[in-house]
Amino acid sequence: MAWTRDQMAARAARELKDGFYVNLGIGIPTLVSNFIPEGMKVILQSENGMLGMGPFPYEGDEDADLINAGKQTITELPTTSYFSSADSFAMIRGGHIDLSILGAMQVAENGDLANWMIPGKMVKGMGGAMDLVAGVKKVVVVMDHIAKAKDGSIEKKLLHRCNLPLTGSHVVDMVITDLGVFAIDKHGKGGMRLIELAEGVGLDEIAARTEAAYTVAPDLAG
Amino acid sequence: MNKVHSDARSALAGILKDGMTIMSGGFGLCGIPESLILAIRDSGVTNLTVISNNAGVDGVGLGVLLETKQIRKMISSYVGENKLFAQQFLSGELQLEFNPQGTLAERIRAGGAGIPAFFTKTGVGTIIAEGKEVREFNGENYVMETGLVADVSLVHAWKADTEGNLVYRKTARNFNPMMATAGKVTVAEVEHIFNAGEIDPDHIHTPGIFVKRIVHAPTGPKHIEQRTTRKRTSAAAATGGEV
């Protein structure tokens, strides 16, 4: 059985550490905030200019001046601070954010990431994604292992080399899919390594759905 | 010199011309200079280059200047909320330059601070770096990006005093402070105007030297793009507390 979206988010939440400053992308990464362990202090950054992002407001308490990077209404906390976009990206580019969790279209075995543009389709823009992957200390991708098209065909997303335009080169440290978890030695020569399997998923299934070259952690190779 | 103007139209009088470059603050529809954008529309000035993180939505914010085809080129990081934008871009009527959001913010900050260019690791190895100088510092590659300035910057602030000192509110700050520094003429629309001395000098975000003109623009209901809420009964459970 492959992991659900919530299970993938819960697995990503295991990368959090007490005191971390974290930026969460849109989609499954947003769900990670539901799995922050009790008693652990994690401060969420929103790149439009806020540290200490609170939960959604109660109905009727929405404030148009208080939104996250997905333009959703949110709330502040006793830990909150506000700042300009320049200060926000000084935090991001300057390496002050500990962890970024984001989605992807493709990831390559060398840590290359593509998640902003499909040539020939209307391009919405990269927003802050290129800055986040270039500057944040640790980058974790959460995505489905393969893409299923409407006609039923599948496309692999873990590749030797991305064929979509890159968001960043040698930037991804970890990929969590619905089938398992890979670690990537993005600056060294260690390549990509399968370190966990979702319950009930076998090595054969991973192999059939992965183009990238990877090694298998000894405890999985059994 | 009196910086305070009675309405948005008079605040823009004499500084608009066809083909000019305008910076417009805001993130999504949060902290946008909405009344000044409407005055730009009414002025009929055209062939504009607009530097703004987003392009509004259909019918709101910069979306109104797309409807009137007054914009020739946008420099932005994300324009996904605007159908008219897509149509005009695909038909070739509208040019578009994408900048990574942090690079855009820093280009504006640099422009306002008199810094013509800087190096950043954002975009190295991507199409953003194509045609730009890449240089190695301490064993890592960085791409050169240039500073941005504008003929006119339009910003939205919460409070101003008659000196042009500005205070922003919550996440409506975003790009406004940098854009205020990078316009040859910066015009601020503000929700509340105070006499000089009534805002604590320690609380000022943008010093008045950057702001040439101010207009009081008490906003109607502000726009919310994604109204997300939680039920009062499920308070903390839904989010795990420190979120």
C-alpha cells in the first residue's frame, strides 16, 4: 500500500527538529504543519513577510492584511514578526531557514529540481521557489512517485536528468514519495539512496517506477 | 513643501507619461495601491512597464490596467491568478520577464540603494542565469543581477504623517518598503494620515525622504483571494498548536 497524502506529510514532519525555522510550500507540504510533534517548537516562515505563522482564522476574523504565500488568510502568534520581502529573502538566501519542504514535477539523481515550468504551457512563474532551494539549509521534496496522465499513461518523475527547465541545480537533499524515501548527496558523489519503503511496497515496484540510478540502504536490501 | 494631495488623481498629476516604468507594491491583492492604480487607468497613460510581484486578478489591482491594455511589459515573479494576463501574453500583446521573488525584491532594494548589480546563487544552473555573468566566490557559483529603478513607485501604507514617514500593517508590507526607495517619484496611498510627530519615530518603516507625495485613501473592503478559516469548535486540534 502506497502512503496517503497525510502519511507523506507525517513522514516529512519527522525531518523537523526543535527550534527549526521552516518554510512549507503549497499542497502536501502545507499538511506537514498538522504533524508537528507535541512539545516541539517549530517556527513557520511565509516568504511574503512573516515569521511565526498561525492557523487559519475563525470565521469572521479574517484579515485581508494577514495572508500567507498561498494568499490564504492566516493568524499571528505571540512569536510572530513581520518584515519586508527583501528581509524575507535575506533569511532564505542567507541560509537562516533550516528546512524547506516543497512539491516537485521532477527530481534528478544529482539533486536537480524542476517544479515551475512546462514549456508550451502557460507559465505562472517561479515565485520564491528558486530562492528557497538555493538558500535554505535542507530541501525536502514531497511528491507522488510517478505522474499519471488523463489517458492512463504514466511518466516517471525521479530521473537521471530533469527534462523540464530547472528550479535549481544540485539542491534536493531528500525526496519523500508515496512509495518511499530517498536521500540525495547533492554536493558529493554519493548519489541517490533509497532509505525507506512505504508499508507493503517492494523494491521491484520502486525499480519499475524510477528512472534515476539509486543504491538501496542495507537494511532494505534484505 | 506640502506632500499631501487631496485625491489620487492630483497625487499623480504631472508625473505620468507613455512608455514609463512604474513599480507597484503588494503581494497578491495584499497591500496593493489600489486607488493609485485606478487613477493610472483614468489617466489613460499607456505602453507601461510595470514592476510588481504579481499582476492582480481579473478586474482588481493591476488587472484593471490589463483590461485597458495600458501595460506593455510586466516584471514579476508569479502571475498565475490572472486569466486576462494569460490571454494577452499568449497573443503577444504583453511582454513578461519572470524574476525569482527574492531576486526581484533584492533588485528593487539594490536599485533604491544605488547599487547597480549584485551576485546571488538563486537561479544558478537554470534558464534565469542564461546570458548573465556567473562568477565563483568561495567555491560557489553566483549569477549577476542588476538593480531596478522606476520613474514612479506606487505604494500602499497603513499610516503616514505629513512628512511622508510610512508605517505598514502586517503582511501588507511585502514589496512596498523597497519600492518606496526605488522610484524617482514615490507616491504613497495611506489609510490614515497624522501630523508630524504623531507617529513614534522608532516605529517608522519608511522614512519620509523616500516619499514625495501622499494621498489619503481610506480603503473600502479589502480584497481576500483565498478566504480560509477554521471552525470555532475545532480550534487547536486542526493545527497541532504552534503553527
